[in-house]
Amino acid sequence: MDKNHYCVIMAGGQGTRLWPMSRKALPKQFHDVLGCGRTLLQLTYDRYCHIVPKENILISTHVDYTELVRQQLPEVPDEQVIHEPAFRGTAPSLANLAYHIRTLNPKANIVIAQSDQLVLNEDKFAELISKGLDFVSGNSKLVVVGIKPTCPETRYGYIQIDGEPEEESLYKVRTFTEKPEYEFAKIFMESGEFYWNSGLYIWNVQTIIDTMSKHLPDMMKMLDDIYREIPDRAQRRKRGYEVYTSFPNASVDMSVMERADNVYVMVGEFGWADIGTWDTLYGTLPKDCDGNVFMGCNTLKYDCHNNMVSLPKGKLLVIQDIDDLVIVDEGNILMVCKRGNEKDIRKFLNDAKMKLGEKFV
């Protein structure tokens, strides 16, 4: 493995669209949602151990989740767990990580990995990511992994390519589009010019620092001053935490990738899904002959179809004449709702927080 290749696993999100399984105290990345004995975070770590040296894998998480990361990945040294003192989006987090990694290796090539994604063909995936890391080591381009759409999905962002590939499966990006309405998603898929945005990014450490400096100059100047003037890591971290709350709450997608002119998409086909919603999880997991998914429970069903059910192990569920529902029993919450509308989940969560307090968040 190339010692200049690094991986940052993003594990600080709260996963609100998988509420009430995913809660503020225990977000989805720390759950075994696939029922395979490993959490999403552990599966992601396992995946990248075959791509970059283990000592080059960093876990980025919120300070509240540092102990959960240590519990689930005890083999990862403390210095490879980087925690954020506040929720400020991916742009501040990745900017801070870029400066940190540059102190470790100014030649570093980095893949940014999400901790809540499914990959079915690990060999093809490893081949693609390794190719991307090699590619960014020799130029000043940013790479995003694009997935060929299999349906007019409205839960993913889309990337439009610009003309013919400059190299095999590597295209310059023309436009980014956030989650579109169904009719637009259908047009995008049929055109052959659009790919799903996987949220997997690959770049050289100096390239991302230079690019972010153009688009977020005030934030980058603060970080640049800290890393230039404070040689001691502990003092540098202390000062970084002090200024972190003054950073903009910004995503790297909207504040950098959609505005930069050096972004390329690398097309991959390796069986991919973002485990972001109950409907996505339903589409991922094996189903019975009536299209039902039952997680963790004993079940007696009578004329029931296409339901997504998650209950505590050992509990018996008896259902009759119901279709297309999500049923989740988690802690102090029982939720029963229609499957396929993630906006409702966020409404339920917000209403529970406003009307009943933090104990249901």
C-alpha cells in the first residue's frame, strides 16, 4: 500500500432520517443496521483497511461520539480519532483535517469516506478508490465518485458530466444538482449525462487547501495562521477548538465542490447505496415472499406486504392486513407510519423535540 494514501471516515452525523433507531446519543453509524454483526462504522473501517495503510485511516467525529468510536474501533489509536467541538458541517471539518494531515505528510492523497454506505463489490470498489488516489497524486484536480443511476431516485444529488472522458471513467464535472423532483430525476437518468453523487471525494492535501482557500478565505486564513504559528499539536488543537464555533455552518458540496473549476467525476459500478432512510434500508435488506423486511423480531403476519419492521430482539410482532408501513420500536419510541416519505420522519422528530423534549430525540 502507498504510504502517501490516506482515508478520512466521516462519522459525526446524527442520521435524523433513520429516527427513531438513529438517536442523538447513538446515531446510525454506530448501529448494526444490516444485521451482519458489524456496525456501519466498523464495516467502513474494514473496507478501507484493504485500500490504505491502517495507520493512515483517521476517524472524524463529533466530540460527543469520541468514546463510541473508541469502543467500536479499539484498534484505532487515539491520535487517529479527530473530534469536532461543534456541528459546523463538512467544510470546516474537512478543512481542519486537511491542515492536520498536511503536518503528517505534505504529499498525502486523501479519500473522504462516509460511514453509512453499502458497497457490495469490495474488490471493484478498492480498485476504483486506489485509481483515484493515484490520479490526484499527480495533478491539482478534485475527484468525486459518481454512481450510474438505476432509477430516478430523488434522495440523491446528481452530477452532470462535461463531454467525453479525459481518462477511462473520468469526466470533468459540468454541474451539480441537489436532490431533484421526480420528473427531473427521470430526465437526468434517461439523458445518460448524470450520475448520483456518492459523497465520496478524493484529493491531494495541498489541492484541497488551495481550492478551499479560494472559496472560504476567512476560515482558511484562521486555520493557516494556527498551523503556521503554533508548532505544538496540543496547543494548536486547543486554539482550533476556540475558533471552530466562528466557522460558517457549510457543506463542502455547496461551498467548494459546486463552485470549483477543477472537479472531476470518476464513475464507479460496485453495488452502492447510501443507508440514509428507512426506504433505502428497506431496499437494501432481504425480504420475505411478501416483500416484508423484519429486523430483530419474531413475527406472525397475516396478509401483510412490503412493510419495513425493526423491533428489539426477542419481541413478538403480530400484524394483519397492513401494507407499505414502517414500524420501529426503539427505546422509548414506537413509530408506525407510511413507508417512502422521509420528510415525514423529520417532521415527527422535530415535533417530538418541540412538544415533548430532548428525551425523544
